[in-house]
Amino acid sequence: MLHPLTLSLQFARFADANAHRLALPRHKVVRWIRHALATEADITVRIVDAPEAQDLNRSYRGKDYATNVLTFDYAMEPLVHADLVLCAPVIAREALEQGKSLQAHYAHLIVHGALHAQGWDHETSKADARAMEAREVALLNELGFGSPY
């Protein structure tokens, strides 16, 4: 069952923003997030450059580097309310290194972030990491993507 979703899709200004816009048509981002949701949600997806991602990661996680995705979950009930911040240059580099399309890597990280927004966590234990990875693989297979691992 697909759950209602209010989505704000934002792109910061950076050099290759157009390539990332092309990989992220709104209807596909909506489909990916809805597929990962277990409840109604209000989610902002923001695509940023490395300096903005690094600043957020440093400020909120105490880690001084740009990471691929940050999830800011504000509420899980009665609806999921979250921001997903994705770092375009990190995602582009990882997609190239992993031999996958930019769109496939974005789909994985958006699903990953949506699961985090609902309380899934891969850093709490090995069992939790295996469960989250299995859920991601299943969702991505249903969406027509191969395993990201």
C-alpha cells in the first residue's frame, strides 16, 4: 500500500546540479520514498554540494567530512516528518566507484534515508544493520534496482 507523501524536492546551486536534476525526476523520487514508507509522511529531499554537506555533518554529527546522505527525523507519529540531505559530488563519486548509475545510487540512498526517518538504524548493532540492509535490498528489487551491496 502506498502512503500519502508531501514532498519538497530542493536543489542547491552547484556546478553539476543539472545532471543531478536529470537523475532525480520528481515522480521517481516520490515513488522511491512512498515505496519505503510504512505511514504518511512529509519529507524534504535537498541535494547539496560538498561544503554544505560537510557543514551539516560537522554541526549535527561531529564528523568533519561530506557524507552521502544525512537524515534529520523530526517526528515518526502520527506521520513521518524528516529532511533528507544528499551530497551530489559524494554520490556521483560513489556511483562511479561502485559501477552503478547515478539514478540507481540516488534511489538506494533515498530509500536508505526514508528508512532512517522511520526509525531503522544500521549503527546500533550488526543485527540491525543486517535487517536494514535486507529491507533496502527488498525495496530496491521491487523498484527494479539490483542490490546496492
